[in-house]
Amino acid sequence: MASNKKYWVSVEELKPENSSKVETLKQNEFVNEIPVDQFLGEQSQEDSSATSRRDFLKFVGFSTAAASLAACEGPVKKAIPYVVQPEEIRPGVANYYASTIADGYDFASVLVKTREGRPIFVKNHDKAEVNSSANARVVASVLSMYDTKRVQGPKKDGKDVSWSDLNADVKAKIQQAKAQGKDVVFLTQTFASPSTAKLVSEYSAAVGGVKHVIYDAVSEDAALNAFEAKYGTRAMADYDLSKAEVIVSFDADFIADWQGGGFEGSYAKGRVPSNGKMSRHVQFESNMSLTGANADKRVALTPSQVKIAIAKFYGAMTGVSIGGSLPEAAEEAVKAAAKQVKKAGSKAVVLTGLQDDNAQALALAINESLSSEAFDPSSPLYTRKGNFSSVQSLIKDMNSGKVGVLVMVGVNPLYTLAEAKSFEQGLSKVGTSVVFSMKEDETALKSTYVAAMPHYLESWGDVEIKKGHYSLMQPTIRPLFDTMQFQDALLNWMGNDTSYYEYVKENWTTSILNGSSWNQALHDGVYKNTSAGVTASNEGVVSEGAMNVESAPVVLASGAGDYAVRLAKSSVEGVELMLYTKTGMGDGQQANNPWLQEFPDPITRNTWDNYLTVSKADADAWGFENTLADNGGLDGSYAKITVNGVSATVPVLIQPGQAKGSVGLALGYGKKEGVQEEMQVGVNAYPFYFEGNNVQPVKIEKVSGTHEFASVQMQNTLDGRGDILRETTLEVFNTENAHHWNPQPEVSMMHQEVEADEANLWQEFDTTVGHHFNLSIDLSSCTGCGACVIACHAENNVPVVGKSEIRKFRDMHWLRIDRYYSSEESFEADVEKVEAAPGAISTYHELEDPSANPQVAFQPVMCQHCNHAPCETVCPVAATSHGRQGQNQMIYNRCVGTRYCANNCPYKVRRFNWFLYAENDEFDFHMNNDLGRMVLNPDVVVRSRGVMEKCSMCMQMTQKTILDAKREGRTIEDGEFQTACSAACSTGAMVFGDVNNKESEISKLKEDDRMYHLLGFKGTRPNVIYQVKVRNTEEA
Amino acid sequence: MASHYEAPIREPLVTGDKTYHDVTVDVAAPVEGRANKQWWIVFSIALVAFLWGLGCIIYTVSTGIGVWGLNKTVGWAWDITNFVWWVGIGHAGTLISAVLLLFRQKWRMAINRSAEAMTIFSVVQAGLFPIIHMGRPWLAYWVLPIPNQFGSLWVNFNSPLLWDVFAISTYLSVSLVFWWTGLLPDFAMLRDRAVKPFQKKIYSLLSFGWSGRAKDWQRFEEVSLVLAGLATPLVLSVHTIVSFDFATSVIPGWHSTIFPPYFVAGAIFSGFAMVLTLLIIMRKVSNLENYITIVHIENMNKVILLTGGVVSVAYITEFFIGWYSGTNYEDYTYMSIGAATGPYWWAFWALIICNFIVPQTLWVKKLRTNYMWSFIVSIVINIGMWFERFDIIVIDLSKGHLPSSWTMFSPTFIDIGVFIGTIGFFFVLFLLYARTFPVIAQAEVKTILKSSGEKYKKLRDGNHE
């Protein structure tokens, strides 16, 4: 559709009789002649000049004013143009690169969006088959690169050194150590990198042997041990949960970070009812996890009870009687689950997150005996490799002075080890210690050398997340600082001149690519070859002849029955502390990332903190309470917890669904070094993480004081307003008419009941012309993971406001995920209760408190882009108005900040700039320094104080799609329109598109029986639609 | 109008054997005399409060609205509460001077001047809040439909906030003109009595060259009547429009069709309470006991009783309809069990006690003719009406449709400072007024002296005997 529009100045131009006049005028740019001669001509002409004295004075006046104005110093903005413009960079056009994050905790194939050479956004790599889903931390990882707390160059004893000195020194020290017969040890994160494994092995051979110890801060030792014992490789089985009809999980938080994470995509596929079927998910767990929150049935048990439960589950399946005692309801639930699993046969899968070799081995055995289709032990995952026992023997070696040189990469044992003290003592006895780190963290401060490490967006590398599935990591920006990656240093120490890039390329070309193009592989970021010559599976297993760390072979019984018997003997004594990782913080390596600190936890909706989660019954017994302050902020008591002689004071949060007799505490907080003061929040839970075991017996005492939480949601139940978050059961969904379980609201118009959407006071726009955008949110498949929240943050330059402002309910998130607990045992019972006694005072207050083991539901809410928007009518200056494509638009420049729109918004999605959040020392986060501001999206304006802001349905993205298609002269295909949140959603719960394209997925979703509008009875006609949540309540 | 016959059983409106000259002297006394110590003390306190408020306003404007206690859910609190409260107070003046004029209520003459002064000063306070509550108050002029160079930008005539702009500015200007018109003969009186040339100059400017000719008086009467006719609909319209801010919204508790009459009644209720508060003090301080008598107080108490009754019926209606609707979205509005038993129970009960229960005592004649009790009740009503607006705004906003967004509000010292500042500003203006303006419409009072003055009444009644 090339444009042949003709622009004209006036109607006169179009008249044919004027054509000659028009032509003359067109040729003559200045219609009136400029009297240059009069000023610059001969003096004699001055008398005859038309310039009068008055004119002269005007000119003088103007010149003086102009000259003096020009003399004032204007603001200087540095904008340096390219001298030689790189071919691939066009200002204003984004470039995307396929890459991979592998920071030792998060492993995922990603697409990196760069603008003018700056990475600004990390999103899902749709083409990748495994771990294509970027979770909240991965999306936020881009900001961790622009972190002022990064170590900016190599250091020795705290002083800057050059890389050549550092490399020469370390090389010499290593030779010296070898000569003295001392050990050279590499203590690294899990790389899952075939090239790194090969390189380390080559290096080891070159220097005569190094020990390679792999250490995962958050251990999956039990799963690895069990798998290793059964299948011979230190890896973890993979699961395709979309193939499972029955999922029974024993403390496996598989929607979050269980065994490396990445399962939510396949899980969600089975959660949307199609052809009358959906999966059934039963969860036995102690902490209220994201996974438990999504389960159809959740049974709260203490960690030792969960062990007994899995044993009894095995017993129920095989008909063997297993000892140990469980509460009666749990016993029933176990039997029912076993019955269902047996019935489903190969369509069932059993998962466990218990850090117990027997439990893991039992789960593997059960899945194998079921020949579960979801279970894939043949191509396992390599994303966790750590071995805690070898770390312990390393500490022993260090303390006995056996270690000459210790090279640490991507680990911070002085923060993450419970045994940090003995590690520190050992470290002082190590001759030379080198730590490759991005931060001057606890370990870096105690090491001889700090080798500044680049961020993954500045590095080369390769990753084998799952056997046979290779992916590449490529830099998307020139290193910001004087950094060197470990692999490059290693090549240097070997005296090898090649760079790691060349090494990876060489390695891939010879062993992996099988003749296909390197460039293509780099472009795609992923490559699949199940029979490649190199693999990450032998990472940590150094070449033959070298000294390997001997890990004690796992002693496992031969039969599954024995595992079960051992598990059933789990004793239940006192209170058990279960350490877990939060969706936002993970293992804590991104603690200095303000997006993640301000990310509301999907379950507790708390920010900037970790806390002891305690059940209501225990809290009452121990005297803990949560109260609301005058401004609605949440306050909590403090508890002193003691594990094994180590104690800490932590705030208490009463957590519905927490198993009585157990408490939870998140790892990853309380980091002090390499972290900005504002973000040194929470309590470090690693000191309780003895021997990498996440369950510890704990003593709890109440201590005085009140902790001020920063929670974004103070009301946790729906108060019987089931209409807001609609749900039904699979049975009803399959058997009843949609009117029954998803009634569309009706209003009276002309004394007739009509659907709310039909009643109208306004003259309607014709919305069938052009594009009309809708966003569908499927409450069945939304797991509440929050990747969309961070994606929205990144795409739209949403400011970070800090803990004290969040406590005042001034969070700026354009997209939030509401989490509701049922007040009775289910949401359905809540509604029934209201119907039984409407308006009774007791009903009110009872419905405000969540049940002890509630049902949980998530509901992402952003601006609903109402076609009849309450906000639009009330703005006195028309700063918010409706676009022809359905968006409710916010015109920041016009906004005077009356906040009337926010008051009148039934969805409360509007966010006000209470202060200036950018370039203000009071809000010293990424928007207050030049480095952090590099992450800002140039397509979206940074709002000033005093204006309202809200979700724009990523108008900058839809508009770009439209313009691109227009320039290319083509129609837009379904799926091209995306918002940041819909693109970040790895479960497919968010679908965005043009409803005027009748073939589009969104058009079908809009007509779906499950479709409803949030608060539809208000007649706001939102362009955001929800799909009713369906629960599979079918018991065996 | 002076020749109306008045029944002898009616209480005189001017007591204490006042002659025409006495009236002149009494009204001119505060202006011509020197301020006493008490005046200076009260004025100093008011000035300090005003300056403190000014400081808080400057801090707010320079730092951001974040210095107040608002949040994402409660976007208005003290700011609009104070706005509506001040506007409401402003209602009594116009009602007294315009509506009572049309109804030929002579007792208004002693109080209309001060009531109108109060109106104007409180509307000034009210007008402050819509401006400073804006995120970017320096752009406040954007709410005016001024032709501009921004392109096709225009104000949004759908917005009740815009209607407010027109309503308040109209109200302020009409009230000001009406007030000043009434002041002209009285300023002329002061001018004629003034001895210092400077004072004479000032009062002759203020009196717009009033000469006291019959033509002046004729025009004066005509203009007063016309302005009274113009101002009467404003009594109803201003608070109706203020109530539209809430009534046209979609928020439970705000979206209520009875708001306009209910708000108007509430405004008159609070306005009369404030007039009572001010005049009970003033009649003592300015020695006006003979002009502002218990008759006036009782009459005003009766108006309070009536409007208070209207307001009470509105509360009951709101409570009942919310409950009767059967929708649980109405469970937490400001008139609901949820509010009465929720975290804002104290605000709910403050409203009920102050506006609903305490004014009922005025049914007792002994109490409504008692100065002290009237004064206490008037203060209580002022507090109650502030809570009414606070409840409507904060309680309704804090628990809206989606429970996930429920929050609470607690004021910062800036919120409180701004409010106290406006009270200070109001009293600074009122105290200056009391020392420089004729606080009683003496020209009008003189017109009823023969019919309702105690002295003449006695003379006349004596003749009958």
C-alpha cells in the first residue's frame, strides 16, 4: 500500500485556472523579497531605503535579544553520532539476538532486544524447544547488567590491577602450587556447557590435573544422586507435563524453580479444558508454593509427613502396607491420589521436591513403573550438577592446607554456605584465591583476586540445557567494563591465543553442528543434535588421569519398596523449617535488581522482604500476629529462630495453607556485600541451610518489636464476590450450559432485561473499522508466575519506588496479579455463605479472613481499556481518551493530576506519580544513574511527577507492527500483535490480538463460552477479557 | 418596607431601646475603635496557622502530592474533604441573604452581612483545594476553556470537575457582588463619620460614591432583589454540582441519586452551624448583643433542625438502600454495616453522633434558646459535617469493587497542616473583616427599627394600652 497521497495547502491550488500562479509560487520559496540590499548595500541608498528609523530600532532590539539569549547556556545533552555507523544498527529500529542465560540458577533460551546497541529487553525464545520460557528473574536480568554495584575491573587485594598482571600472577601461582604438590581447585557454578567442560578438561590435562567442584547455591543433590544411582549420569529427569492427565506432586514446586524450572509451559497446556478433559493436579506440601496454589487439591503436611505420604502413596499403589501415621484426611487424599494415578496409568506422573535420596529414587521408580509418558529420563536436564559432599571435602582440604590455588566462578560460598565460617577459615589457608564475580560480594572481599566477570549479555558461551539440545550465548553489547570471562582467562592461562568465541565456534563446528552452518545456529540460538561428540553431561568430570573429586556413591536400596519403608520412618519431632526460593529472588544472585526487589511475591504479595511463614494455628499458639497499621500497611511480630545453634530474628507472616508444625523462610535475602543499601533487605537464610538440606528442625521464640512489611494487597479474600474471579468445576463445565456457570450480567433497559453490553447511553463508535485490540487472560492456565509483571516493568519504563513507598500502597506496577484465598474451604463455599445469609454482620467479618488451607486463585489485572471508560468522562482536561483501536489512552502531557480518573476506575489500575521518580536522589534506583537509565525503552516516555499513568496495551508495539506491515505493503497476520505481557507469558494464558480479524485466536476467545468481563455489570465494556477458571475436582 | 405592621406578641429583633443614632454608633464602633488585646491574640494565632499552612502548601507543590497520605486506591482524602466542607459552609450566607430576602424574613438583617462574609471567605478556602490537589498545579489554568495554542485541545465538558470550576467561580462572583452591594450604604456611613483623611478616602472608594439620594436607594433595592433572584438558584446548584463529583461516578457509595438534595441540605446544615459559631462569639466580642438576639439564634437552630432532619433521612435511605440492593459490592460503603464495624468505625460513629444524634437536642426549646448549648451544637455539627465528607470520600474509596485493591488512608502532618492553614486563613480574613467592615447591615436594620425595635414596639404597644 504505497502512499500516493497529495498534500495541498489551500483549495485554490486545486483549481485548474490557478495552476500557473501555483507553479510560480512553488518555485519561489520566499514570497516577499528579503530586503538584503537595504542593509548590506551602498550607504548612499540608505536615504531611499524603506527601512525607517523605527524598523532599524526593531532590528537592533531583536539582534540584541537574540544575541543575549544565545549567550545563555542551554542544557547540554550528549548525543554522539556514529562516525562509522555499524551496518546492522539503525537508530530507532530494534535488533533481536538469540542467546541463552545460564547463571548457575536460571537456564533459558532467550531473545534479547537491543536498541542502538543497548540490550533493553529479554523475552521468550519461541523457537527453542526446551526452557524457552523466561521467568521473572530472566526477564529482569537485563537490568542486572546495568548495575552500578558491578565490579568494573580486575582487582588484587582490593586494588585495581591489569588483566595481564592478574593472568600472569595466577598462572605463576598455579604452576607454583602444582610444583609444591598442592591442589588447584575450580569451584564453579553449573555451566551446563559442553565447551566449558571440554576446556576445563583440556586445561586440567595441560597443567597436570585440577579438581573441578560444582556447587549449586540451592542444592538439588537428592534428585541428582537418585538419578545418578539409577541411570549413571549426574543429571535430572525431564518431564513433559502436557502429557500428564494426573499429576501428583510431593513438595515439588515445579511451576517455580523445582529442578531448574521451566515446566510451567507444559503444565499449563493440560490445564485448559479441551474436549472435556484437563489434567488433575494433587499437591502435598508444607509451604504454600506457587504450585500448590495452582493445584486442584492441595494437602498441607509438614515435610516429614510429606515423606510418609509419598511412602504411603507407594504403598497404596502397590498394595503394600506402609507404616507411619498421617492425619486421616491426608491418608484419604493419598489413597485417592494413588487410585487416580493407577487409573491413569501411563498418563500419570509423580513428582517430588523432597531433598531426600529415597524420595527422589522412589518417584523415579514409580514413574518408570507407570511408564509415564510425561517422564523422560533418556534425555535428562543438565541445569543442576552440584555435589554438596564434594564441596564439604573441598572445605576439609582447604582447612588442611592442601589447596594451593582456588578459582571460584559464579559462586559466592561465603554468602550461600551454611558452613561459611569454616570455608572462610579454609580460604585464608589457601595460597591464592581467584574469584570470577560480577560483584564485590562476600567471597570476593576475602579472595586474593577479584576477576571482574561479564554479564551473560556480554559473554560468549554454549549451554546444553537438556541432553542433545544445545544453545548458544552471544554478547549483545560490548563489555561495559574491563571484564574477562572465566573461559577466556582459562585459555590465556593455557597459553592459548584463541578467544573463547573461537574456541566455542571450533568446538561446535567439529563436534556438534554436524556440518550445518554456524551462522545459522548462532542466528537461531538453538541447535538440536542428540548424538553430538561433546556434552555437558561430563561437566565436573575432568579428563582422565586428572584428580577427580571422589564423591561418595549414593547408597540406595535396590527396590522401591525399601525406599518407601525408609521414608515412612521419618520422625516428626518439633517444628520443621522449610527453606524455599521465592519467584522474584531465586538464589539471591540478583539481589541488587530493584525490579525484582519490588516484584510482589505471587503468593504473599509482599515486596522487599523475606519472612517466616507460619500457619494461623501456630501463630496463635506462639503469640505471633499480623496487624494493619493506620494506613493499611501490614505489621508483623518478630520471631527468633534457632537451627543447630545458629539463630536469627525474622519477621513473621501468617500464611494461609502453611502446614501446622512447619514454617517457611526464603533464601536469597539479607545479602550485604555488593548490594546497594536500599536493597540490603530481609534476613539471610543460608546459614540455616546445613548440608544443603532445605528442611531443618527449628526452635522458635517470640521476640519483641514490630516489623513493617511492604505488601501491595491487604485484603486476601474475595469477600464472597465470586463474580470477580469466576470459576467452575470440570464436571459442571462439561455438563451444564454456559449460562449456568458463566452468566453474563443483565440490566434493565426499557423495562426489559438485556445483556449489560447491549445497554448503552452513548452514541457508539464504529469499532469494526481498522484494528480493534483485545487481550484475553485465561484464569485456568495463568499460574501467577509474574513474568508479565517484570516484562511490563521493562517495556514501559515503570519506575521503582522503594520499600517505604510500597508500604504506603504506591506501587507503580501497570500490571498486577491479584491473589485471592478462599475464606471457606473453597471459593464456591464463600459464595454459598453469602447467599445463605446476605448482609449478616457475622458473614462480613468471617469472609474477610482466609481459610487455614484455602483455595487460591490468581487474576492478572491491568487497565481493562473499557470501551465505556469511567475514567475518560471525568477528566476535566480530557487527558485520557479513547483510541479508535480500543485502547484507553493516557496523554501524559495534558494530565494535570486531579486523580479523579483513578478514583473512578472500578479496577484500580491507574498509577499516580506521587513524586519525581527519575533522576531524583530520593529514589536512588536505576533511573537515578546513567548506567541504569541505559535500560530504558526509548519508545516509551519517562513520566514526570504529578501525572497519572497506566497500561497502554503496549501501544508502541502495536503501532510498530502496523507501520512495519504498511511499509512492507502486507496484511498483518494473527500473532504479530503482541504486548509485553502476552509475549512474556509462557503458559499461553495471555493472548493479544485484533478482534476485527475474524480468523484470529483472540476473536475465537472472545466468543468462547468461558469469556467474561471483569465487573461486566458495570457496563464498562472492557477490551480485556477473562476466561473462567476451571478446576478438576474429580476424585478418583 | 419599613412600615410593616408587626404583631405585638412577636419578640423584638432589636433590643435595648436603640435609636437610629445608637445603631450607627454601635456598628461603627469596632471600626473606629482600637483593637483590643484579645483580637490581637486571636489574630496572631490565626496568622501563624495560616503561615504554617502556606509552608505546607509550598512544600506540597515543590515536592509532590506524595507528601500527603494518599495512595493508589485512595486518590482523594483530606484535600477534597476540606474542599467540600468549606464549600458547604459557604452555603449559609447566600441562603440567609438571598432566600430569606425573598421570603421577607426580617431577622436575617442582623446576620446576613457576617454570614455572607463567611461565605466568601470559606469559598476562597474551598477554591484553594482543587488547585493544590492537582499533581501539576502550575497547569491549573488548563481546566478553563481558554482558546490556546496547543492545537485543538479543549476542556472536557463531561467532567463534573469542570462543572465545579464553573459552579464555584459563579458562586464566588455572585456572592461577592451581592455582598458588596449591601455594603455600599454602610461604607458610606463610615465614610461620612470618618475623621482621618486616609480613612475617609478609603471608605469613599469602597462605597462607590454612594450619595444617599432617593434614586440610590431605589436602585439599591432593585439590585438587591435581582441579585437575590440570581443567587437563589445558586444555593441549590453549587452543592448539587459538587455532589455530582460523586454521584456521577461508578464507585459504590458515590454513585447515588439522592446526593444532590442531600448535599444541599447538608451544606445549609453546616453553613448555619458555622454562622452560629461565629456570631455567638461576635455578638459578645463586638458588643452586638442587642442586634443578634436569642430570636436569631433560635431561628437558625430551627433551620439546622430542618436541614439536619433532611440529612438524617438521607443517611437512613443510603443505609437501607445499600443493604436492600442485596449486592455485596455495597457492603462497605460509608453507610453500611461494613463501615460501622470496620477499621473506620470511629469515623462512621463520629458522623452519626455529630450529625444525627446531637442536633436532635434542638427539639427542646430550652436548649435551642440557650447560647452555650447552641454554640456547642454548632461546633459538633461542623465536626460532623467534616466527617461526613471524609467518610464519603475515604471509606468509599478505600473499599471499592476489587478487594485486592483495598487500602486505608492515614494523614501526614502536611495533610493536617494544609487544613489548619485554611482555618487560619479563614480567621485572618474574618478578623480583618470584623475590624474594618460594618459587620451589621445597619442601613437595613434601621428599616425595621420602628416595626421590630424594642423601644418603638414598647412605645407603640404602650399607646394601645
